[in-house]
Amino acid sequence: MRIQRLRAATAGVAILAAGLATATCDDGLFPNDGELPLGTWGAADAGVIATDSLTHVHVGCTYGDMPGPIALDASGRFTVDGTYLLQAYPVAVGPPLPAQFSGQVRGRVLTLAIAVNDTVNNMIVALGPVEVTFGREPDMVQCPICAVPGM
């Protein structure tokens, strides 16, 4: 039942993210061999750092990870399972929780939504959608923690 609620919440967040995604001029960044381009994507209080083995995401004072590289479909969309920590700053609290990341790349903009299965509080937590821009450093105003763990 919990998995069905997670999928339903993720589908709703993904539909919302797709509807809010803004079109940008195509500068050749997407498509990029059918994968999320590696590098830093940033915005105010949001960041994505994509490497060849891990994609690390920050939204506000939270963060999570999904395995990389991230495959994109023909429309630049993806849905990937990963883990997420809902309280990461000023002190990380709790275990990483199961999460599903959904997004779409259009030009240099990635619209991303996250559905976190909070197994501690028995609820689904929706984060986003957020829009991050490729090549822009994240501006983590309230929570200056945007970095890939172990790097």
C-alpha cells in the first residue's frame, strides 16, 4: 500500500513538474547522448551535481542521491529511485529514506520533483518542482551544504 501511495504521489508531482517546466532555447545541451549532462545545475536554494556514478540533489536544507548516469527518454524525462535525507542541516538527522526522483531536461533547464517515502512518519513528502540551470552554481542561502558527500 505504501509503495502504491509513493507511486501515486510521484506521478502527481511528475505531472505538476512537467506542466510547470519552462521551455528554453535549445542550445545543444539536450539531447546529450540520452543521459543527464554531467556537471553542476543550480538555482536559489536548489542544486544538482551529476557525476558518472552518482547524482546528488539539494532542495533547501535536504539532500538525496540517485545512481548515475541518469538515462533520459526521447522527451528528456527520467524517473529514478534513490534515497533522501529530509533533515540535513544544520545537523543531519535520521536515516536516508527511499525516494523517487522525476524530471525533465529542456535546453539548459532541469525541472525536478522528488517524492520521499518517509517511513519514520509513515507519509509521503513531496519536494519541488524546482528548476535548476546547467552551469549555474547552487545558491544555498539558508543551508550552505551543497556538495557531493565524499568529494
